[in-house]
Amino acid sequence: IYELLDQVEEEMVGMLDAELSEKKLGAAEVRQVFPTGKGRFVAGCMVTEGTINRNKIARLVRGGEILHESTVDTLKRFKDDVKEVRAGYECGINVEGFNAYEEGDIIECFAVEEIRPSLR
């Protein structure tokens, strides 16, 4: 009977939608905007807290309003491609699908975790 209860519980949990949880990894302030050619730009930033990680979710904030949310497409330290940049260091960031950076913009970096539902 316990095996039957476990199977029923497993089936019920399978019917529930998983919840998504955002974990803020870090933030960077745009200090300067650099043209890269072909009408594209990269944001020259100072990481102000945590870490900025390539291929994680990036949220571009200007004046408290969210302008764009996508992924960190390019992350560079000087001319080197890097996976992450820690607080206190400068870097170049390109957020996928966004090109209208302005000095003072904030780029926040997030990881999204899926939380499996439970009946207990």
C-alpha cells in the first residue's frame, strides 16, 4: 500500500507546474558605450556587486525601469573573452538583442532555478 501511495504522490507532483526562482548574481553600471562596427555597440561597465556571468540572464535597467531582458551574449576583460567578472573590475558587456546602451544604465545578472513542487 505504501508503494501505491508513493506512486499516486509522484503522479500528482508530475501534474503540478514547477516554479521558477530568480537568484541575482550581480550588477554592473554602464560607464561608457563603445562602437564595435556595423551599427553595434558594447557597454563598458564596472561590476558593482557580485559577478556578471556570460550566458546568464541579463536585465537592463534605466531610471528604475526594465528596458530589456535577455542573455549576456559577450563578456570581455580587455580583449579577452571571459566567463565571469567579479565586483570591482571593468568589463565589456553585450546583451543579446539590445544595442541602445547609455551611461548610467544598470545591467543585472540572474540565474533562474526550477523548483520542483512538493505535496509535503
